[in-house]
Amino acid sequence: MTKPAERSAARLAAVQALYQMDISGKTVIDALAEFEAFWIGREVEGIEFKPSDNNFFRDILSGVVKNQRDIDVRIDNALATDWPLKRIEAVLRAILRAGGYELMFRKDVPARVVITEYVDVTHGFYGDDEPGLVNAVLDKVAREVRPGELEKAAGQGGR
């Protein structure tokens, strides 16, 4: 069993790799190899990249790529009509896709955990309205793909 911090680091690495793939055109194989060889668990230019759950990192990254069409449709439906996913900045798009993947395809991870984790990732990149946007979009996706889960968890007083 992995530590929550290692899963958090995997989520951050997946967002960074998705962003890099989006702007550079790298393949998922190239991104996986690069992040596992040169970034995860290392210090690069004075920045420490924490050790992560590499299996979880691989699952998120390859899962987003494999299911991107379905994920994008869900996210587009959760966004404002005049602001589709393709107009969203690349880092924010990577965050929403990774969070959407977990909500849609990783039912073993509670929806509240997914939303909280990706809002936390967003805070690492943005300070204004973006964390609220991520929270709202992922909350809407969660309510569509996991009906009743958020209400049930709230009624139990737990996360």
C-alpha cells in the first residue's frame, strides 16, 4: 500500500506530463520514460520532485490518453457553454483531464479525495479563480458519473 503523499506526487507528475505532452506533442511512452528517469524522486535545478507511486502515475497518464475523448466530453459538458475545454489554458486542461479520469475510471478512489487532490494541485500553479473552477467542474463530473456518492459522504460527515 502506498502513502497518500506518494499518490499526491503521482497526480502532480501526471499533470506535468500531460501538460508537456499537450504542448510538445510527445507520446505517452516518451512522457512516461522521461518523468520516471529524470523527474520523479529527483532534484532538478533546485526543485525537489517527490517520490511517487509510479504505478498510479502510469495509470493516470495512460488512462487519460486512452480515454481522452470521453473525458473531454464530460469536462466540456461541465464547463460554461461559451468556454469549451479547448479554450482552457494547457495546465488547467491537464488538471481537469487527470481529475476527470480518476472520477470516471478509478472508482476505488473516493470522489471527495479526487476533487480535493486536484484543487490542491491547482493551488500549486494558480492563485486566483482557477482552484474554484477545478472544484466546480470536478464536482459536476463527480455528480454525473458517481450519482449519490458526494451526498452520501457528506451525510456521513466523512471524506
